[in-house]
Amino acid sequence: MAKRSKKSTSNGEVLVYFGILISIIVIIGVVYLASSTKKESVSFKAIDNIDRYFEGKKRDYTILDKPKNIDENQTQNDIKFDEKIEPPTTINSIDLKSDKPNLAIIIDDISTFYQAKKIKSLDMNITPSIFPPSKNYPNSANVAKDFEFYMIHLPLEAMNYQAQEKDTLKVGDNIAKIEAQIYKIRSNFPNAIYINNHTGSKFTSDYNSMKNLFKTLKKHNMIFIDSYTTKDSKAKILSDEFGNKYLKRDVFIDNTKDEKAIINKLKEAIKIAQKSGFAIAIGHPYEQTFKALKSFKSELESQVDIIFLRDLYEIYN
């Protein structure tokens, strides 16, 4: 009996030591994971700032030509970008049509005839970027017919944005899903060539997702223009790989929906164009944006040639 007791005690001690070892391993694993999570949150801090949207605001949609019950200070896509991020240098020689530098002004989020009318009333070479048709934007394909030139505004997944569009392409979507989405766009917009991203900081920073998108765009003879909503965008890398020219926005002109602030951003775009030979500015169909463009039109046209994005792409080397 004594021998059995001693053996039992020995086995118990082994189990105790084994339990302690397992506990130590678990503690080390927890500490490592906590440390990794902390580092990851720090590394994405800047990106979260890029996609900071006004919280607690409901999005307003309209299928009417003229929006109703929409406050000018609250529009469909109230987006905040981190203007501290500087786009990467992509300056190359370009053939100028005149002594003045070139400026392409893109107005994103277009979906109604009312917005189209506001753009056309400016009598400037503004490039509209139009949402693909959806429940919220049923007339967008017909709106495109009003323009000599337009782009497609493709919803892509953002790092931190809850009110995403229904057909937003997401990281991890297989190439078949991407193909189906681009095929629908090609069917609805047979003359479209250029696409820029709506939000998309998460998608454009993912190499594999962007590669699948670029493969599909090439198949449909379409070209990606980078709205540059994250400094980690892989659009430049993929453009190089697919033999495309790389163009990206330089300034968002209406993060602050104030006419004076928008004019100051337009002046910033002029300075970039004067230094680089060209620039791309992106705005949205806000009343303040249209007012600023109208009031600043003479000064703009005296300092830069306002040209369509397609023309900038063609003369860009």
C-alpha cells in the first residue's frame, strides 16, 4: 500500500508541474497577443483618422432630380479626410497645351439630374464621377448621358465607415464577385473608361484585392484613378505592374463646407499645379462647392487650364 501511495504522489507532482507549465505558456501567449493588438492599433491610427465620418448622422437619399428636405450642411456622404497626408510624388514631364499648368477638378458622388445641371451651369471642364445604379441611385446611368465625359465612382471598403453603399466591394471578395460588379458597370456605362474609388481605404491598401480589381478593369478596358483616401494605397504599385499611368488626387477641396475654405483649397490646388505642371482636385456636390467654383472661376481660369481627367491622363507621361 505504501508503494502505491508514493507512486500516486509522484504522478500528482508531475501533473502539478505540467499544469504550471501550461499556465505559463498561456500567460505568455496572452501577453504577446495584447502587445500585437496594441501595436496594430497604433499603426492604423492615422488610417482611422482618414476615414473619420460624422457619427450619429443619418444619410439622406433621394431619387428625385432635385433633392428635397436635405440640409446643405448635411449631405449624402459627410466624409472627413486627414489632410495631413501628402500624396506620393508622381511628377513627370507632361506636354502642356499652353503656358499655364493643368488642373482636373473631379466632383464625386453624382447621381441626380439636379447635380448634373449644377455642374453644367458652371460652364467649366468639370469631371463628374457618377455612382453606379442602385436602389439609392436609380437614375445615375441616365444622368451620365448628359455629360460629354464622366467617370465612375466605385464604392470600396473603408477602414472605419458604417454607412457604406450596398454594393461596396470588400477585402476578401473573390474575383468572380468583382467581375460581376464591373460587368454591371460596363453594361450601364458603355462609354466609361475611368474609375475612382468612393471611400476605400481598407480595400485600396490590400494588395491582393487591388490586384483582382486591376485584372478585372483591364479585361473591360477601364483605368483606375486613385482618390487616395489612405497613404497605404496600393494603386501606384498595381498601376506600375499593369503598365498603367498612375494619377491620384492632390487636394480634397470641400472637407470644410464653407465657401471661403473651399476657395482656399482651390488656391492650394493651383500652387501644386504651378509647381508640378498639373494637379487633381476632388470635391462633392455641395451647394457651397458650386458657389465657390462659380465665384472663383475667373481667377482659376486665369492661372490654370481646367481640363477633363481624360485629357490629363492622355498628356501625362
